[in-house]
Amino acid sequence: MISRSLSRFVVESSWRRIPDALRHEAKRSIVNVVGTALGGSGDAAARRSAETLAPFSAPAEATIIGRRERMSCLDAAFVNALAGNVFDFDDTHPGTIIHPSAPVAPPLFAFAQRRAMSGAELLHAFILGVEIECRLGNAVSPFHYKRGWHITATCGVFGAAAAIGKVLGLDATRMLWALGNASAQSCGLVETLGTMAKSVGVGQSARGGLLAALLARNGVEGPERPLEGPRGFLQVMGCDPDLASLAAGLGERWELPRNTYKPYPCGVVLNPVIDAVLSLREQSRIDLGPVPAERIAGIRVFGHPLLGERADRPAVASGREAQVSAQHAVAVAWLDGRAGFGEFSDARVQARDVLALRGKVSVHHEAGHGVDGARVEIRLGDGTVLDQIVTAARGSSGNPLSDAEISAKFRTLAAHGCPGFDPEPLLDALWRLDEAPDAGSVIALAAFG
């Protein structure tokens, strides 16, 4: 019984048996996602969502990251998860392309302001929630995402339910109900990528998982086999799901250490592409700058099939769409020598120099590349060919960001989303979250305005 096995695992897990390295990785993940929520707090999608929910939200008990007002813990979980995901700058689980932290950390922090919990208690629940969502993702990949399900939202609701169920102290039966209540809410479509609705799905997974656990605590029952049943999540939303892997090595082999953190605010498949273009740009410098774009005859990008499936988008009209466009990423990386928030803005998408160079970029599949790898070939008008292969993109498992780089990213995100906000007290508290007697007081430091 897979559903019961996972439920018992979460219920019986002990903090003292969590390895130190895993505890530290959890803090890296949480620093990263709180940073991305700060960065996304001023985005139109986060702002409009908060304004939509505000008239209906009571009691005002939980912090909205990067904002002054408070909302109910259910609504705060929604808005903060949406903000954490809105720029596609949150973490990525290799193999599934799940963004693990956005659905799981925000509901925990929101609930910590309703019911006191220590930082260690929150970290433990976070680790378990990520484990559940990523194992489910492993079991249904690659079919699930290819079929069009937005895997962060569909699997994230289970992670949030398991995490909240842990801090509620649910027994194994009620934890099973929590997973069943989550299964009734699992949704999210790849069709929404490049629009605000994509992050609405992630926000709803956080809110839905919190609700699923609260319903279970109050006796709302679920099916006996919400995951592996003949019409359960795995069978309906997967194709020949790998059921054996779900419970194999529970408590011994963990998914969180595989987590990765992005250096650029865009789809993870674009990281190696940007790295390759920036490297070629530096190599080709003449006199005081790189080869002028006018001298480029064509640019071909080669990579994993997912690169073409998700990022072959030559005609984008907004910064949000540009986050999943290889053509745009190549153009701004070459022209601007960087790929930050400004490069994925509406204004940069419409700029003439970007439009001209974007039209010269094509995307192709090439065997031998993982999601973290790519090859970029630039042909100049005089026949010269510049070629660069990246096997492990910056931020990937093979080339991870350091703690210092994650902290620097946090500061950049805070400055972008909340100009004038001093990030240091919050950043320091998050790195010491395992020592905090009250996790709610830590996230309260994220209020601003």
C-alpha cells in the first residue's frame, strides 16, 4: 500500500535522524525561495492576486512577503507561493523539473504564524514535504510533464499536505486522508507557461495542500489509495508509473540534496544556453566589445528535447513569455552580456536590437545533452563559426551555487522586488532557522512597506 507507506513515513520521521547535510540543504532551499518571493512580491501577478483576495481574507494573521498587510494563513500561502514562483527563479529538482520549495515553504511559514512552531520543526516538515512531492514526480516522469501537466502544481499540493500534516501531528490514517484531500485538488497545465496563470497553479497547490491537511485533522476522510488506486493520481496522471521507486529507500535516500538553484530568472532549460552565449561573447571580444550583432548571420542552439519542447518560442510579446524563450535568452545574453530581471522585461522584449537578433536564432535537438547542457553555434557573416558546449550549467548539480552565491542572489532579489528593504536581518535569521524557537517571528521579518 504505497499511500499508507508514505503516510507512515512522514508520521514516524524523527528530526534527530535527519542528517546535518540534509538540514543545511533545506536552509539553502528556504533562503532561495523566500528570496524569490521577495523579488516577485511587486510583480503584477502577485499584486493583483493579493488585491483580489484581500476583501475576503480574515483573520489577518500571516505575513505577505515583501508587503505590509497580512492575510489569513490560507491566502498568505497562496500569494507567497505565487510570488516565489512568478519569475521562474525558484529552485529546480533535476529529472522532474519540479520547483519544490514554492508549494511547500509558504504554507509552513504562514501556518507558523497561526500555530507556534520552532524553526527545526518547520525545516523537518519542509524536508518531508519536498520528499513526497519529488518522489511522486519521479514516478510519473517524463510522461506527466510531456502530457501537459504542470508538475510543480500537480505534485506540490501533496508536498504541502504532507508538510502541514506533519506539524499538525496527524496520525497515519489522517495523513492518508490529507493525501487523499490533496489528490482531489491536484491540477496545473503547461499551457499556462508564460502567463500569470502558471503561478496561480503553484499558489493554489500551496493553499490546497494546507487546506487538505486541515480538513484531514477535522475528520474529512479520503480514499484508501489516493496515489496508487486504479483511478488514483499515479494511474490517471502517469503512464506506467514507477510505483516501486516511491517507497524504496525512504529515510535513507533523499531527494532534497539533488535540488538546484538558478542563476537566471527563466526556465531551467535556458541556463546552459545563457552560459554558452556569455562564454562565446567573452571569447569573441574585439577592441572594446563583443562582435556586433550585425555581423552575426545565424545562431543555432542544440540541446535536450525539453529545450525545444518548452523554449522554442521565437515570437514572444512579454517578459513573462520571454522567461521560456531560447531565442530571447540568446539575444539578450549576447547584446547585454547578462541575463537578469531587466533582460526579461516587457521593454527588452520589444526592443529593436533584441527583435533583430532573436530572428536569427533557431533551436534544435542534439543527442547527448542533458537538461543542464547545451551547445550554441554562432555563424558570422564572414564564414567564421563560434561554437561552445556547456555540460553542466551554472547552478546545476554539477556546478552548484555556493551558500555565498545564494545569499547574493537573495540580496539582488530583495533589491528588485522591495527597493529600500534591508535584507540582512531576514537573511541571517533564515540561515539560522534551525536555531529559531519561533519560525513565525522569522518570516515576520519579510514584511515591508
